[in-house]
Amino acid sequence: MSLRGLGRLIRRTGRIAEPAPPAPEAAAADDGFVPPAALRGSAAVRHVDAGSCNGCEIELAAAFGPVYDVERYGARLVASPRHADVVLVTGVVTQNMAQPLRLTLAATPTPRVVIGCGDCALGRGPLVDGYAVAGGAADIVPVDLQVPGCPPTPDQIVAALRRVTGR
């Protein structure tokens, strides 16, 4: 294709990326969650899989992928809880993961936000009655924000993280 043809193609297709939706309204939420002022603008997210079926992880990967791109709203994944502002818990908390979840939360500096992502983390999914399950995330650590769904859609995950960053 020639340079002239490429120019015509670009003019014809127009804008590829969508504009960002409006910033989330703090007063529109009915759960009373108000993010700490220190986290406004950007947040480092530490993901903890406490014992899920990996459905939530697939949707979380999509939320951080190029289509939904939650990083444009200031949320990014980090590898260490010492660098995190947000702890995002997926799955039921198994007996073997209860203590590591507590230790992860203890290693995360304050102010921090804990998000329970998916029905299992909220204590109402299909895996909650398992023999090796300690409970939902709220049974082990205090959960500030809930993202329901089995699994939640990437849109719901992006909306929750946007509420934390305010962008």
C-alpha cells in the first residue's frame, strides 16, 4: 500500500481508540466506600489468588490487557505487597491460604484498600462449601470494596479500580 493509500485509509476509519468514560461519581455509590485521599490518582495493585477456579483471574487479565486497559486510569499490578496500595483477593480463602493472606495484608503499607473480587471471595460462590475452605475474604481480612459476579466482568473490575483511583 502506498503512503497516499494509507493516509486515505486512516482518514476513512477515523479514531480507533474510544474516549475514556466519565470519572466515577463518589456520591453515586451506595456502599459507603470512600477511597483514602492518598490513593487518588494512582494505585499499585497486589493480586492474591486465595483459592479460586481461575475464572476471576482470566477476567482480571482482560481488565489489565489492551482492550480494557485499566492502567490508563492509574491502576497497575505490582509483585510485592510492600509496594501495593490495593490488595485484590480472588477466590475462596482455603485453609492453606488464610495465613499467607493475613501476612500479605500485614506487609501492605497503610493507607490501603482491600477488594474482594468475585462471588467466592465474597463468601457466596459455588466453592464456599468445600472441605478445605476457611471462608470468604471478609471472613479472614477486612474487605473495603466488593466486586460481585461469577466471574465478574472486566468492566466491573475496571469500575472498582476506578473508584479507588478516582480517575
